[in-house]
Amino acid sequence: MAIPDFQTLMLPLLQATLDGKEHSIQEVTAVLAQQFQLSEEELAQLLPSGKQERFANRVGWSRTHLLKAGLIETPRRSFFRITERGRKVLAKKPTRIDLRFLSQFPEFVEFRAAKREKDEMTPEPILVSSQTPEEVMDDAYQDIRERLAQEIIANVKSCSPAFFERLAVELLVKMGYGGSRREAARAVGQSGDGGIDGIIDEDRLGLDAVYIQAKRWDGSTVGRPEIQKFVGALMGKCVRKGIFITTATFSMDARSYVETIDFKVVLIDGKRLADLMIDYDVGVASTFTYQLKRIDTDYFSDGSQ
């Protein structure tokens, strides 16, 4: 089944604490995972940022909202239990607990309130989204990143083939291949035959060489024949490693071909190229940086508990 959103988890989470005992977030997460019959694949699913499991993130936010509404409390570090208010809520047998339901409690309204200019306090609109704040930010980030990637490829396609070859080498250097950019750049265009546009060391010590073809492709798809020519050029140089970089996409036949040959050939299409340029800061510049922080529970532990 699909991973339940954090509002759907609120009632089951509160019910899991009805025994009045102290529970850890890990314990309750496991209980809810079993209750919703989540698979190993679903439990391992990460947020787009890749920093946290999606289900654990949603359970965490469900707990936070119940805590702010006074339905659960934290008697000691990393543990929580139901409150008398929480018991009264469950005694009424609600069919669902969500953000609108919690808005009946003053503490929760205060938690959700946002301060505007001139210190005028106004209630923040109740969210109806099924996403946690991290998921909303991740989705917005991925949308911005996708539009940036499209701009990058459009700009790369407008540049000269020579510029594209230099860009390919600079990217690989940023990724840790070769030595300095100056050392790597000397290889570009020197071979000039057999479809090889550049040569770069696999590591800074030069223990192995990787041959590069950087093709600013006018069409939409690079097919198997082009890859076969590149592999033939590698054979002519008696090397077994190569990187084929293009602004286009690769056909399924081309991708299948490199999986069957006794050569290590990496195919980097336009989308992956743009992603790598963003990740390694090639042709892009940072504008804003946001840091997401969490509470450091160890800091607030005085050792008396």
C-alpha cells in the first residue's frame, strides 16, 4: 500500500500510546509500519534529498503536531507518552485526527501562528497538504533544479564544440579525475583521430587513462552506431575505459550495447550532464543557501535522568 501521509498517521500514533507507557519514536515507527503493512521497499524510500526515510519523516512530524497540541508529552529525552487530554480525545472515538482537528487546542494554534510585520499576530492558514515541510521543500527544490538543468543544456547547445570538449574535461576534473585542469586540458584535441576528444587520468597518480568523446549532438538521440565507433577507437588505442558525453539522449539499443561489451564505457546524456554540472558547480553559481536544523537532544540532557 502507499505510504500514509503524516496527518493520517496522527490517530494511529496516539492510539499506540494509549497504554500510558513511555515510547520511543523508533518503537512507534516500527509499530505503525506493521499496522499499515508497509514493505521493505516502502520503508527504505527516501525523501528527494536522500537524507531521511520518507515514512520516518512523516511519523516524526505526526508526533510533533500531537506534542504541540498537548495530546502527548515528553517525560524524558527521546521518549513520549499520552497525556490526559490525549486520553479524552481517544475516548470520543474520533475517526481521524488531522491539522484541522488539532486547531481546537490553543497551544496548537499558538504553535501554528505566524508573526507579521508590526508584531500583529494572525493565525497561519491550516495546511491541508499531505506533505511534511521537508517534502514540500524537497519538491520545490527539485522543480527549481529541473528548470535549471533545462537552462544549462540550452546554453551548452549554443556553445561551440571546442567549448563543450573543455567543459567535459573541467567537469571530470571537478569530479576528481586527473590532476589539475591545466594538466587534463592538454589532452583535449591532441589525439584528433578515431573519435577521441580527450584523455584524462582516472586518478591523480595517473595509474590508468580514460578516453573521452564529447559530442554536442544536433539530433535528439545518439544511437548504437556512434557508440560502436567510439568503442572501436578505444580498441585502436588499446584501452578499455571510456566516457561518452552528449547533450542528447541515448537510444535503448546504445545503452544495451555497452552492457554487453567487455569494455567499461559510461554514457552521460544531457540530463545527467546537467545534474553533474549542478552537483559539482560547473557553469552555475549559488544564490541562496538554506540550512535545515533539528534539535540537539544531547545538549539538553543534564545527566540527571
